[in-house]
Amino acid sequence: MTLRGVPFPRTATGQASLLPPLPWHYSGDLLTVEYRTDPHAIAALLPEGVSLANEDEDPGAVAFIWADWQSCGDDGAELLDPVRSQYKEAFVVVRCRYEDRLYSRCVFIWVDKDFALVRGYLQGYPKKLGSIHQTRPVTRGQAGPRLKAGGTFGMTLAASDRRLAQATVTLQGESATNGFVNGHAMLHHRWFPRIELDDRDSLSEVVTMAGVNVDLGPAYGGSATLELFDSPSEELASLAPIEILGGYFRSVGTTFNGGTTLEG
């Protein structure tokens, strides 16, 4: 019998699969804090074969991004069952070089739903479960900021009962971009150990990907704050900010329809 499912459980119908077939569509609001950290801290997170961005490419630059997402497969079924479409994530992006090309790379990421977690494993994101919150913009009433000068947003991240990060973004007006760090194709590693657990991997690939059918709303920029906190089970605080560069808000839409294997 042929079993179907992306990725599991696999059944004859595929209905029980955690994820729908490709393509996967995303729409969301992103709040970004860009800052500089010690480049040596970034280098410590890069695997063999991947190097820091060049000196003239701002090798210590980091983007810390909070995202409030809604996602679905091609038939949009999840949109009528929102528990399967809505999730939040917070992730840290740096820039690096692989085979003399500049990439963006996610070094830490937390999500709050199982389907987002496992979808990330397929793509090569190092996802963990967390509690993520961000202020939403409003167009009516006083229970939220407007997308205009003076609008202030707060963002928090916690995992394993410990707060890991908190940030704010205060808008000053429209911006030409929503930052520069997360502006390249992503470079990921897909790793999974052998069942013998003998320090060898049954899956070890270098992959790249980028969204298609990208639909970008206006970008808004301004000032930002960011604090990172220690945890016995995390290393996020190793990327503590030295200099805050700015903060951004942007609504985005994109589609994932597969990536490319570079090695493995």
C-alpha cells in the first residue's frame, strides 16, 4: 500500500499528516530589531564550511524578528480551521558566506505550534517551542498602535518558563526597507542523527531556499530596544546587542514551494 503524508503520520489517504502538500502560503506581520553584536559570537554558531560575512558586509549585524503568521496549503482548508493556520515565531538571523556567496542564516528560532515546528525541520530551521507575543497594530479604538509616527510595539519571547527576550519598536514613519540582514536567500543545514546515536548523521545536507510570489506591504521604520536574558537551556544571550541599529514593521506574504540542495 502507498502511504501518503508530509511528513508524518503517513496513511493511505494522507489526511492525518501534520502538514499539507506543497505549496505552503504565508501571510503575516513582522516586527524586526536590527543590531550589532560581537562577530566572534556569530562565528561560534557557524558550522564547518560556513564563514562570517566579509568585513565590508557588517559581519556582526543581526536581525531579531517577531512574526504573527497565518499559513495554509493550496486549498486553504486551514483558514476555516484557524487553530491549524495561526502561529507565532521569534527568530534570529545573521549573514554568512558559503562557497563565496552571501546568505542569510537563521541561528535560533522559536515557534508555538507543532506544525510550524516540524515544517521548520523539513526546511532546515533549528526550531524550538516557545511562547511568543507581539503588539498588533489597530485601525480603530485605543487598544493598539497605529502604523504611523509614534506607534510603539512590544515583543516578548519565553521558553521553558523563562523569558529570553523583550523588545520594543517605535515607528518614525515609512521606510524604504524593513532592514538589510534578512535580505538574502537562506542557508540552512538539515541534520538528523543515526538511530545508533554514534555521532554520525543519517541526514546531513546544506540547503538554500527563498520565497516565491512575495507580496510586501509598506515598510515602517524607527527606533528599537532589545534585551536578552540568560537561561540554562539556551544560548541566545551570547548574541547580546552592542549597538541597536533600528526597528521595523512590515506585513508580508510569501509562498514556499521547495528549496535546493547544495551539498549532501
